[in-house]
Amino acid sequence: MQFPSEAKHFRFTDALTEVPNGDAEAAEALLLAKRQLTSVDSLESFKNLKKAELQGNFLSSLGFLEMNHSLCWLGVAKNKLRKISGLTNLSSLAVLDISDNKVTRLACLEGLQSLKALIAARNRIAILDGLSPKRNPLLETLILSHNHIEQCGLTGFKNLKKVSLAHNRLHSFPSLKKLPALSELRLNGNKLLAISPVVASLPHLATLDVGNNLIKQISGFEALQGLLWLTNLNVRGNVSEGDDVPEQLQQILASLPRLEILNGKRQSGKTKKKRKHNQVAPTSSRWSDGPVKAPRGGRGFAGARGAGRGRGSARMPDSDAEEPEPLRRGRGGNSRITANSNGPRQKKKPRPKAVEAEKPSGPPTLMPAIGKDRPARKKLKARKTDPDVVKKGKKTVRKKRRAGPTAAS
């Protein structure tokens, strides 16, 4: 194997310069993409390493990661790998990207118990035998497009949601059993002759791509009838060369109640529902019956606009701003319109007037003032019978006596 003159071996001392403060134990990510690396020293000292990006190099082995048990994300795309090795102990690895290599088999994956996404596109894989639902129970995404796979069988992966086997060498439809969560299946660019009735056992299948295969008979599409969850279907490049769908196939497609996209185009009358941004949320009757009165003085209502301006609605316009036309037109009548009301403003009820007690014919008497000063209350009681004491507003004053006629006059 020949490498360019600039290719080099990556030493442990070089790795220390890639992490903050040269602390290998505290480092959680190591970004070494496109460094033209041919090999790497053991990264055992990186005990907390969770992410490693090594794509675009010339690596042929992954043994330097064997003791990194905390690793969760590994990207080694576009290297010189011919087999998968050195990953048996990575029980925490969730994402593995080995695309654009020369891998022929999916081996040494039995120790990846936390694996959720395996991306192995553009390799030389011919047989799918390295995955197991017992050893890889959390697998959700499987990308194996542009390989040499001729037969495929997937059974018992309860969390598997997306499978891509596009541009392989499949002559028969894959055997898919006990895949309750599968929602996307891409088989375009193969040599399939018909769609298998196994698709009816996939209760959540929403996307199916079988374009550019060898399905020339309408009977090869009969398995599509009655798929309740199918929303995206591609059959281009089979019975017809263009986007035109034969009439017999249209009858089969008419049995798909949720089909929205056919051959990459949205069907007429199947517009996507969009949420109206200008839609006002319904309010409770507490705020819709009439204008909201603000408390006097504005205290306790600081969050509302116009707080402290006296009575009115909770959101009162500025005093300098011009009032809208509906507000000016409604003045002077009983149907007064406010900014926050949904109808005519209710007529303000007058406050009940205090009933005045009948004035006695004799000299005026005063009620004792309600207060905390008890000596003052006793003082008022002593003035009850004094004819010269009168009440003027809130003050009690003594009446001025006029000078009577003197003996000289």
C-alpha cells in the first residue's frame, strides 16, 4: 500500500497538543479529520473520550481505540479500512460511520450493545451477517447503500426505523420480519421484480422507494394495496420511463388513503397542513366578556401596559397616540368600544349614595371618629352637648359668637 509523501504517524505527544491544556483525561473530543494519518498511537490515556473524528485519512486499522470504553461517536469515513477490528470493547458506541472504505464484511460488531446508527455506504459488503438483535438491540438506522449485497434478511430489530439498501444487487425483496418500528425503506437501484407482501406486516411504513428496478408487471405492485400509513412512494423507472403512471397502477394507488408524495411530487389536493401564525388563541370568558379594569393607582398591575393610569382596560393606549377610528366613533353613546373588548361596553353602574341621617331639630351632634386614639374619642364625647361645636367638612371647629348688646347701648 502506497501513501503520499506527506502521510505520517500520529504520536501520543501530538495528541496532547490537540486537547485543551494538554489534559488527556479531561478531553472528550478529538478532531483529526483530513490529517493524512497512516496510523495512530494508542489513545488509552483518553479515558473520557466520547467523540473521535478521523475521516479523510489513510488508516487501515482501528486498534488504537480498543481501550476507549467511553467512546460514543466514531467517524472513520474515507480511509483505507478493509475490515472492522478493534471495536469489540466499545460498549458505549452509539454512532459508527465507516462509509467510503473497502470493508467486505460487517464483523466484530457483537460488542456494540449501544449501537443506534451504522453507516456503511460505498463499501464492498456482500453479506449482511454481523448484526444481531440480541447483541445490537438498540439499532435504529442502517445505511448500506452502494454495496454488493445480493440477499438480505432482517428479523427481530424492534427499534429499527430506517433501512437503506439502495444501489445494491438485490434480485429478491428483503426478508423483513418483526420490525414494528420500521418507517422508511429504500430499495431503489436494484434488480427487484416485484414488491413482496411482507410490506403489509410493517405497520408504520411511511416511506417506500422502489424506483429504478425491474418491476414491469402491474401485478408486482399489488402488495401496496391498503397500506394505511404509506405517505411517500417512489416507483419511477419501472413500468414506465417517465413520471406518467399507468391507469391500472393508479387504481392500486387510489387504495392508499394517506399517500401525499408520489415519485417525488406532492399529489394535488394533498397539501401539507400549516399552522396559522396569525390565529388568536381562544380566551376564557373571564377576559372576553368586556373590558378589563385596572386597579386604582396602578399598583399590583405593573406588568400591563399603561399601569398606573387609573381605570380602563388592561392594555391602554398611550395618551399622545391618536385614538383609532372605532374608538372615536363610539364616544358619546352607550355602545362605547374599547381596544380589548369584543362588543359594546357595558354601561357603568352608578355608585350607591350614602344615606344621610335625618338631622335632629336640636343642636347638632357628632359621631365619634373611628381611630386608634382613644383619648381623642373621649374628648369628642364631651363635646356632644356643646352648642358652639359644629362640623365643617372633616374638621370640627368652634362657632364664633357674635358680641351681644351691651348695657351701654
